[in-house]
Amino acid sequence: MNTAAVERFRNKWDPLAAAVPAHITVAFPFEWPGPVSRLAKDLQPVLTAFTSFALELSTPTVWADEYLFLLVNEGREQVWRLHESIYGQVLRGARRPSRFIPHMTVGRHADKAALRVGISEAAEINLPLLGRALSLTIYRRDNDGRRIRELDIPLGAAS
């Protein structure tokens, strides 16, 4: 997936653009009590059950009156099932959202008028974004709020 246009948009609209690259979140920040290697081991059976899949993101929308999302169209069901599997099998005790919408966050702003401008500008990104989900990336948040890429785990047994 070529995210160059999205990254340019995020640099203007997303306060986390410098901290983490464009991504589709399948699990929200959580505390993990052990080493990342244990998390990877626990995730492996879940991720092995999923093969890589096509993704298409093409619908800019406002979420919760402050976020700008690109909604996942093609691949939506697979992202949702991956999210449910991770929380159901690995993160059983973690706080999870009451409603999960497969998306890529591309911006955040508290002002509704600014969000309308953001939606208009997001529609000018070269959409749709097409690509494949190949792996799950695990990030750790450091004390300064930076995201540190810990590891990538491929989807599927032979990915």
C-alpha cells in the first residue's frame, strides 16, 4: 500500500504522525505484563489462522466528533475478525472499545469546522488506497509517548 499521500495528510492533521506510521489498528494500547516475546508467542496461533488479505480504504469520515478516519472497505470483515480473535484469545482482560470500526486514523481535531475541512481535504487524497495485510506490527510506547516498533509477525502459516 502506497501511503505517501496519507502520510503527507497526516503530517498536517494527525498529532501522532511523527510518532507512528499510518496503520490499521486491530488492538488499542494495553499493558502487557511480560516480555514482548511472550506476547508474540501468544499471538502466533491467532495470526497463523489468518492468511494475508486485500485491503481497500476509500471512505473518509469523522468519528467521535474528533477523529478523521479512512474506513476499511475491502478487508473489513477480516480486520474485524482479527481484532475479535486477538481480544478473545490473547488480550482477554484488556480494556477494549465498545464498538470497533476497521479504519486508519488520518487526523484528529477537536473543532468541528476544522474536521469538515479535514474531510474535504481527505477526499482529495488519491483514494482508494489498495494493498494487502501481510503482518501484525507490535509497538511499545516509551515514556515520551514515542512508539517503538518491537516486531512484525506475519499472517498465515507460510506467510
